[in-house]
Amino acid sequence: MPGPTGNDPQLCERVAKQVLCALLLSFGVPKSLDRNDVTCFTMNPEEFDAKGNRPNAETMKLFQQALADLNSGWQRHKARLKAMQ
């Protein structure tokens, strides 16, 4: 039996959910308990398919704060480098 192809809508949706979840988690955003949130932990493929494909408002807020903190740290780093010149 051949494997899935890039034309499989279910596979594309699963990959998109997994990528978005991994991206958010890589910024330190915790998994959500909200089953509609893309970062929600699931136990099986059926639960994974049923969960949402977007972050909820709280997850988005945490992500935006993580980005702001990262940007602030980068700006401080650049200022220190400039002061050393």
C-alpha cells in the first residue's frame, strides 16, 4: 500500500497543526488545556484531528509576550555591541 502524498488534505492539515504547535512551543509557550487550541496535547489521531488548528487568545498572548521579550533582549544586545565600538 503506498504512503500518503502531498495531495492528501488530512495529511496537510495534520502537518500544519504539528508545525504551528512546534513553533509555539519552541518559544516557550506551554501546551493549552483548551481542546480548540493547536497546542493542546492529544492522546490519539482522532483527538489530534478534532483539536483546533489555531492558537486561542491566551496562547497568542503568551506567544506575543515571548516575542516581545526576545526582541527586547536582542535590542539590549545590539546596544551593548554598539557601546563597545
